[in-house]
Amino acid sequence: MSESGGSPYQPYKPVPQPEPSAPPPGWKEKYLEPLKKKSSQLAKAIKENAGKLREYEQERKERKTKTPRQKLQDRDLSKLTYMLNLDRPGR
């Protein structure tokens, strides 16, 4: 079998591809200019989001390493545990 991917009995004939069309007039102003205006706002939002994510990961690691007694003293976690235990069937 030949490496062309075609039939072993017929030679491979490449199909010509159509030429790419030109973009419509005014596409830069419509699509690229708004992105340049938003780039500073986007960078600020990404920086804030990264800080929140880092803070969340730190808090999650701290909660993971707490002992059961420390977990009971944490108001939010103890309330969540209490509410989950209320919803458990067979209790």
C-alpha cells in the first residue's frame, strides 16, 4: 500500500483547496479595537481572580490539615456539618 492514503492501485491525486477569502472591510475596527480597549480591564480582572484562587487554595489546605476538634470550633464548618447531618436519611 502506498503512503499516500489512497488505493494501492490508483495514484494519489491531491484535491485543490479553494483560496481563502479576504476579510470584510472594517473587520479590524469591529473585532480588534474593542479587544485593545478591554485589555487593561481584563488584565485587572485576571489578577484579582488569581488572588482569589490563591486565597481559596490556601484556605482549603488549612481546612484539610485541621484536627476534628479544630473543625468543630470553626463556626462555618460546624454549621455546614450540622446542616448536612440533618439531611442524612436514616438518622
